[in-house]
Amino acid sequence: MNFGYIIFFAVAFPLGPIIYWAFNILELKGDSYKFLYLSKRPFPRAGNGIGVWTDVMSFLAIVSIITNTGILVFTSNIFNLS
């Protein structure tokens, strides 16, 4: 969900990806602590990829291009002819 927010509104709030990166690092540290000290090691299984999520990420990327372009066009003074 955070990926969608960042790519949809990056043009409106350019500091967003940096803030998201910082919080993602904190979440990664917390998750690594939980995996290292609070849980058992999982049994390894082979996977064929990320499945349908490839299509979801591609769709989000295309929609984000349209959203960011719309935000740029409607918030800039491109239509102000005076």
C-alpha cells in the first residue's frame, strides 16, 4: 500500500519517498530483530516468482504516471494564458 501512495503522489510531496525510506529502514530493523530472536527458522521452499504481484506493480506504475502527470498539469499555470 505504501508503494502506491509514494508513486501516486511523489510529485505532490517530493520529500515523501525519503521519509518512507527512513521509516522502511526502521521497520526492517524491527522485523529483523523479530525474525532473529523471536521466531523459528522457516522451512525453505522454492518459488516461481512473485506471481500476480508483477501485474499489480505494473498496473500501479502505469496509473501513477497518469496521476502524476495530471497533478502536474492541473497544479501548474500551463492553462493560464494571461
